[in-house]
Amino acid sequence: MRDEDTKKLLDFVRAKKDFSAIRDEALIRLYYNTGARLSEIGNLLLTDVDMNTQSVHLHGKGAKDRRVRFGAKTARAMSHVHAHRWRHNFAHEWHKAGGDTGDLMLLLGWSSEDMPRHYGASAAAERAQELQTSSASARTSDAMWPGPAEAQPARAGITVWCDRQGIELSRDQEQGHGQVCA
């Protein structure tokens, strides 16, 4: 790939303005700066990357390992990935633990509810997946997810179930109005 094609690709990726843009820029720069194979980058471990020497330990074909340096722009892009993941993880775990959105906004300096809504959705999806996994192992049926006809065991004397989108329903909420399954 030529330099101008790589620049176009980086411009396209940066336009996304989300975590995938940060991640993708770091990966593109790492490929471009090191000449690594797809499998070499795909199999990297955190311990293979040395930000102090701006180098990466690549595990090549035929057990041929090598250490390759990368440039300052690649180092900066890779640092942004790590910093953003920690911030994302903090917000995700905050929501997963039931933390207040307003408090999270204050802690992370957000003025819009867009970001906490995004992280809240990822935490809710994880809770729903955990519930699905635990309820699937407790059930003997072949159903992927219990629907209204397949009630979950009662909690606190109330029969509840989750629809296919992970929304918790009770008898009076069968039209899809409920809370995200926890």
C-alpha cells in the first residue's frame, strides 16, 4: 500500500471519532511502521510492546522472533488506545456496579449524557449476557432465551422473564416496557 493510500485510510478511520477509530489508527500505524504480518500483530501480547523503547517483539513464521521499532506517531496512537480503554473500563464497571450516572459524569468531566448512555448500554448488555448464561445452564430446554411463555423462577414472589432484547418484564409489562435484565 502506498503512502497516499495509507493516509486516506487513516483519514477515513479518524473520521469515526470513537474507540474503534483510536484502535484502528494504532493498528494501521503499527502495521505500516513495522512491516509485520497480520498473524504477528494479531498474536501480540501486552508484554510484547515496549513503549519506552518504542519497539515491539514480533513472533514470526517458523519461530523466528524479532524486535522492531516503531515511530513516535505510532507510539502516541498506541498510548491513546491504552488510556481510552482504562477510561472505558472505569465507566463500564461503574455502571455494572450500579453507580449513578450523574456522579460518573462529574468524575469523568462529561457534560452530555451521550457517553454515560453508551457505557451504560455496554454494562447492561454484559449483565444480560451473564443472566442468559446463568439461566441457560439452569434450564434443560433448548430455548436460546426465555420468552414470555417461559417464565424465569420467581424473584421476591414476582414472576419475571426476559425478552429476546434482554428487557426484564413482569405480568403487567408484557408490551415490552421494563428494565434491562440484571
